[in-house]
Amino acid sequence: MSDIRQQALDYHEFPVPGKTAVCLTKPAQTSHDLALAYSPGVAEPVREIAANPDDAYRYTNKGNTVAVITNGTAILGLGNLGPLASKPVMEGKSLLFKHFANIDSTDIQVKHLTTESFINTVEAIADTFGGINLEDIKAPECFEIERELIARCNVPVFHDDQHGTAIVTAAGMINALEIQNKKIETAIFVCLGAGAAAIACMSMLVKCGALRENIYMLDRQGVIHTRRDDLNEYKALFANNTDKRTLQDVIKDADVFLGVSGADLLTGEDIALMAPNPVVFACSNPDPEIKPELAHAIRKDLIMGTGRSDYPNQVNNVLCFPFIFRGALDVRASCINDEMKLAAVYAIAKLAKESVPDSVLAAYPNVSSLSFGAEYVLPKPMDPRLLPNVARAVAQAAIDSGVARLTNMPNY
């Protein structure tokens, strides 16, 4: 662990601090170049944009930019460490945007006293960018923040901790249930955790066909049920009319366990109670709710996913967010709606069923083969087909649902 700690620190410090930088896209070698880039030439696009704001997409980098914005209140699994401490994570997000989807991203950390002041700050700068990616904001404030910014901003706003997690989880869950010969409409779900990711995941699975009455969500007080009087409006959406109160009560005969909570909270005795051929996605990072070795030792009929890259079936947001924004930016979508999110779910799920190219296997030297099955329900992040397949599906869904300002499908 000490080795990876020092490697990570060295990676971020050398040869220059940080992970991103600005590059120029136009020449700046001559006096004429400078006259065009700045004064007096720059006045011409200024006048054009003042007359027609959409011309910002013609004359500036707006159309290929995303702001990654946080207040640092829920950094990874580390908690509320403040805006500045979140900067390495936001830079990392910007790196992923650029590497996987060639989107130029700026990380922004906001200090604020109230939720409203955070919303006002982001609203005030939103037009600078083609899209807004919200990140590492704690629940329940994140729900209000996203809802308000979607209403106030003229560019797509997307809280990746909610929707990116939900999209990838749903894609993997659909495939895992198919392999296990179960139907999403009749499956019994247990969700340990009731924060932003948990609520978004369960909401997405409902959109994919799961029934609310078949979902048992738990927070620190136990099962979220209809007779509790301590629920916020978001948890209340998943209040089950049940007499069951504990994880052990609800895990019995459950088909699916989704963990977005903390390390080692699911025991071997718990998964022994699950229905035949269960699906367990234990996504707490870096330590899952149950170690895969333990889970597989107890249940040979299990499909297991985690948030880690060193086990099969990594539930990784990078399968989604760069390509969601790529598709949205390319058709100049005004928002990222449910149709676009579902299009991403099914595009990711479908890709896992296709033959895996050699380039993907080369990127994972410890893996000799990959094919659709219990240890491969989601594509690998290095799969180059994610960009065209997911971005195309998202762009088409934006066009079909009427939120695209451009209706010509990009050539991916």
C-alpha cells in the first residue's frame, strides 16, 4: 500500500504538478497571427456572438467543453474534505473526458455558504461551457442542486455520481439478470445505501422495468419503510410497505444485492440466504461490501461485480460519462434526459455481448479472453467501441426526443 501511495503522489507531482494543461489550437507565431487572435481581429467574432449567441459554437471552444464542478462535500469515499482537496479528483475527471472522448474539460472547485449560493455560482458561469458535470456533492443537497441547475442553465447538466453510476449499474444488471435467467420485472432487489448513487440506481432500474414494491432500500437505520417518519423526499420514493426491518430480513430470497454503502457490510451468511443464481454488485470503493473471494466461496451460482479494476465486472462510470457528453455536445442537446440515459444503458449492455477486439485484450495483459458471461457483463473501459456506440445512441436519443438543436447525426 505504501508503494502505491508514493507512486500516486509522484504521478501527480512529476514531471509537472497536476494532470491537465491548456494547448493552443491556432497559430501564434507572427504579428498577423496575434492580430487575428486578439486585437483587433478578435472584435469580429465578438460582434457576431453579441448579435447571435449561438455563434459562440462557431467561433469559440464552447461546443467541446465541459466544466467539472464540485464543492468537495463527498469526495470519493473520503467524505467532506473541502473544495481544494477535491481538485485532484476533478483533474482526473478532466483527464478521462479528454482521453476517452476528446472533450476539453475545466475543473472548478466552489466555496460557498449555502446551497443557493453554489447554484447561483454555477448558473453564473454555465454559458462559458458546452456542458456541466457535477461531481462529489453530498446528498440530499445534490438533488436540489442538479434540479435547479437543469432548470436555470441553457446547457446540459449531469451529476455523474447519480446518473453515471446508475447507467453503468443498470447496464451490468440487465446483462447479469439475463445470464442468471431472471426477469427484471419479477426480481427482488436489496439496495444497501440510500444516498445519491443508490437512489439514482434504483430509479434507473425502475425505468428499465423493476417494480418499486420489489425494491428494499436500507440506510443506517435499517429498511426504508412506509411507517418511518424520518425520511427525506428522495428516500421516501423507495419506502416499502413491509414489516421487514433488517438486512437479514430482506436479503432472504432476494435475487439482487446492490451495495453503495461501505466495506464489509454484507456477510457470507447474508448471501447464503439469497435466491438461487443471485447477482451481487458490491460497489463500495476501495473495499466492497463483501470480498469477491468470500462471496464466490459461499455461492458458486453467483454473478459478482465491484467498483474495482482488479476484479471482473467493474462497475465504472468511465463507461458512460465521457460518451454521454460526447453525444450531447455533438447534437447540441439542451439537456441530458431520461431517453438519452436509457439509450446509454442499452448501448453499454449490448456492447458486452459483442466479440472483444484484440486491442482490448492487449490493454489487459492479465486477461487471456473475454466473452459475454458471468465474469464479463460490462465492457472494459479501454474498449474503443464505447465512444462511437454510446455517443451515437445518446445523440440519436436526443434527436428523437426533441432536445437536440442540431439534427444531423455525427459520423462516429
